[in-house]
Amino acid sequence: MLSYKWVEQFINGEPVYEACCRTNVGGYHVTDYLKQLLSLKYPHHISKLTWERVEELKMEHCYIAGDYASEVQLFQRGDKEAEDKTRCWQLPWTPSPVEEPPSEEEIARKAALKEKQSQRLREMAEAKRSSKINELENELKGLEFLLEELKDIEEDDEIVSFLVSRGYAAKREVESAFAKVTQSLRKAKGEQVPSEEKVDISAAEKYYLIDIPDDELSAEQLKEKRRQVFLKSTTEARQRAKQRRLEEELEKEKEKKLEEQKRMENPECYLEQLRAKYKELSEKLEQRKRLKTNGNHANGNNNVSGGVGRGERLNAAQRERMRLLTTAAFDRGKGEDTFGQRDEDWQLYKLMSRDNDDDDDDKPDHDETELARISSRLREIDPTFFPGSESGASASEVPRFRPLTKEDFQIILGVERFRCPEVLFNPNFIGIDQSGLDEMVGVSLRRLPSWVQGLEDKMTSSILVTGGSCLYPGMGERLEAGIRMIRPCGTPIKVVRATDPIMDAWRGASVYAAAMQFPQQTFSRTDYYDKGEDWLRRYKFKYTI
Amino acid sequence: MEREVLEAELVLPTHMKFKKIQMYDKYPKGQARGRHWKHLKQIIQAENYENYPPQLPTYVNIETPPSMHPGKKICDITGFEAPYFDPRTKLRYANTEVFKAIRSLPNDYVQRYLALRNAAVVLR
């Protein structure tokens, strides 16, 4: 996959193999560097940055700066010249339809529609209510009539049979039904229901069986008693809870009053305190959230830049756990084991256990409610307050809400245009510890046999560059300048570019293969298999033109 | 003709006159490629370069030596000259704006920037 640059020396048409020099940096690295840089700069458009596309960008826009430092300063200052040198790639983008503010009549129409709907709903509710009241009144009348009738009948047996015929078991039942209906009628009519009173009144008769000892009751009554006991206890519990809630509310009210008082005393100080508290809490929550979600941001793009370890996939909390486990595994038996001497040591196991981050789930909840409370309070009293204005997360979320513009779909090539090809001259940009092209020429010259006088000058006056990477504008000038720096003053230097750098090597081989002497000058695969590579190497290839 | 062929900018002829063995003979369609490509490292190892006399130029020993000049330090984000270094993220930066940016970068982006110059810490 790698492509290489070679420096080869020819003396009198003979290659000097000893003076060869090779670097591991080539066009692949330039493209890869550009691709990585752009995808880090524009993570949203990573799908558009395919290898082919970046290769095209490289061939079209990249150039080699005459002097990297001064060129980059041009961009740092933001000169006019730098602006001219900046290229912009506009990605396909369609403006989202601009929403026009609704006209006056539109608003009026909508309001009317809404009003109509609510009117209808109101009417429906009214009709329902009146029908319910009617129903209840009818029932009440029936019950009243029943009670009247009951008054007329004196004997007990007759009462029972009469009630059974009407669907009731006892007189008490009729009375309770009567009470219920009256109550719901009142409710329906919108009157205040004296519920407390009702409970007090009915408590004695509702639970009429509770105070009677068990052995005086029949089986049926026992069952009824148990039910009543249960009912009573639940009602009481409910009442107690209500009481508690009331007390809590009172407490809160008191706290609020206290705060209000504080505020009255010193409004600025109070506001300051509140703000500080808000900031602290929001930061705390933010950090926790980040810890939980960290590492899952760009999983898909991670593997572009090389191997993805197991650790990279986990989030920070998990990674911390992993670290603890590994240190624990390798720590044993090394030196004196003091584990457990202090009580804190045992906390380690709690951290190590898998579900340790689920443990403190109720705590963030508490923090969150507190945060919500403070922010609402701040909003009440502080007109300049904007929730979440200080936290970093919402700052990064802001662009999501504003409509995307043309600029969001642009890929700007500025410094990248010459930063990427610069790796040919400074491979340490991409972490390869080798000398660049210009220095390599010096290395090669030093490797030349030293017995010929003036050989080095002869060499530098005819340098041929070939291969795709020499197509960058400015390549020849830069190479010349670089060589001039390492050679003595007045050295003749001439850099010639091949006429067709990409295809020349192939063309040469093609011409050679088509020539008549090709079969005599080459070895076949069978030769290699029969005689071995050592025999081949003895030939010490001669090169004649 | 198929649609993809018509749309393609460049179509290689299936039959090449100068080839003794055509591609379609060598790799019949539907069959997995029989050829196993060796990696560069494997080839170098198979060549047994260490057995040759050291002065003989081989693929490995013609490689250019490390640079004699101190490496240029450039800002990892912008490419400007970087006089500063952030000890927390280990990134180099050019000015305060870039510093603000790198402090707010998520950790995996920092690692990817570092990986660009082979300085990333790979946790395994």
C-alpha cells in the first residue's frame, strides 16, 4: 500500500546502488493526513469525505509552501493573501424553506377555531353535568319515597321482605345509599362537600362491627368485621400521610419565607449565592453525564486512525473499573501487602463491583431536583438569568437549534493545503522519524563514492524528480531551496521534473519489455526456481542504454 | 449493456491483448481469489536480509536515517507554529483560542489528534 520516494544516483549511466536512499513517506500519507484532518475538523460531513474524494481534493488544491513557517504566519495573521489562498468546497445543500410569520387573519382564524372548539367542549361538559344531576335527582326521589314507605311499615319481618323485593339487604344500606347520592348530587351541582364531617359522622356506624368481640359474631359478620378493620386502617394511614404532607408544605413555606427574608436583607449577596450554587450543581451534573456517556461519541470513526483497543470502546467509568481490576490483579505478592490496614481500602471492592454506578442513582435525582428548584427561583427573581447559559453542554447544543446555513456545508481548505504535502519534507508531522526529501538528497550524496572529484556538484546539477507527488506546485523550487541549504555556497543545482511523472516509470518498463533484446536480458521464473536467488545475485545487474 | 457499465466513467476492457493469462482465466467469477497477498513485513522477513553482507544495499538498509534537524513543532489543530504544550491533553497549540478549543474537546478527539502524529495512548 505504501508508495515511496527514492533517490538514486546515476554515474555515467550506471546506477550507484550504494547511494540509494528511500523514505517511507509517500502520497498515501499525504492523502491520509488530509482525510484525518478534515474529518476531525468537520465531523458532521465525515460521510462525504471518502478516500477518493480526498484524493481528488489533494490533487486539485494541495501545494508545497516555499517556506512553511512564513506561509503559515500569513494564515495566522489572516492576511488578504491568505484569504485568496483559502479554498472552499461547497457540499450539496438545499436551504430549508423559510417559515413566514402567519398573517393577521390567519391568527384571527386560528383563534376563532380554537374558541369554537373550546365552546363545543364546554357545551358538551355542561350537557353531561345536567344529565347526571337529573339522574341523581331521580334516584334521590326514589330513595326518599322508599324511606317514606319504610316509615309506614311497622313490623320487622315485613320490612325485610319489602327491602329484599327492592334489592336492598337492610335499612342501613338504604340510608347509606341515600347519603351517597345526596353527596354526589351536591358535588355535581358544584357545592362544597363536607367530607371531614362526613367521615366523623359515618366512622362510628361504618365500622359498627369493630368494637364487638369475635365470639359474638357469626361467620359472615366476622368476614365483614375483617373488611372493616382493613378499611379503617387504610383510611387512617391516608389521613396520616395527608397530615405529614401538610406539615412538609408548612416547612417548605417557612424555608421560603426565610430565604425571602434573606433576600430582602441583601438582594445582591443572595442572588450571588444562588447563582454560585446553580453553577456548582449544574457543573456537577454535567460532569457526571459526561463521565457516563464519554467514549461513545464517535465510535464509528475511531477505527480510521488505527487500531481500536478494547479500552477505547468503554466509557470512562468502566475504564476506571478496568484499571482498578488490572492493578489489583498485578499488585499481589509485590512487596509488603498492606491492603486492609485502613478501612478505606475496602471501598475499592465497592468501586470494582459492576453496578457501582447504578448505586448512586438516587443521588443525582436529588441534585437534579435541587437544580430545577434553584433555576426556577432564579428565573423568578433574576431577569438576566438564562438557564444553562454557563454550562458547556448547552453551548454546544445551541447550533443544533438554529437553522443550518450554507456555511455549515462548506469544507474550508486553508492551512491544510500545504500542511499535508509538507509531510514529505517533515515526516515528523505524522510521527515518522525520518529525514525529509531535501535532507535525503544530502544523505544520498554522502553515500557516493568519494574517489571522484566534483561528483557531487555534477549530481546536484541534474536531479530528476518523478512520481505523482512531484506534481504539487512548488515542489521543484522547494527541493532546490532545501538542497541549497545543505550544500556549499555556489553549488550548481538543477531540478528537472519528468515529463509525465505518473506514467513515466510504467512507460519505461513498457518500452523495455517491447524491445527485441528483452528475452535475452531477463531471467525466467524457471531460472529462479532451478538455480536459486544466489545465482541471480551473482550477475550484479548491468545497466546499459 | 448493464446500467453500471454505461454510467461508469472508465471501463477496463475484459480482454487485454498483451496479457498471456487473462484475468478472467486466472480468477474465475464466483470463486474466492486463490492468491494470498503477503504483507511487506512478511516479504522482508522471508528475504533473510540479515544473512547478507552489511555493505550490500538492500531494501531495508537503503532507508533514510532519522532527521538531523530538530522536528518542527506545529499546532495539532490549526497547523500553526506551536510554542505551547498542554500537559493535560498532551496536545500542542498555537494560541489561547486553540487552547480553549482543545480543553473542550472530547477525549477521543484528543486521542485521534495525537494518533495523527503517533503519540496517542492506546488503552487495551
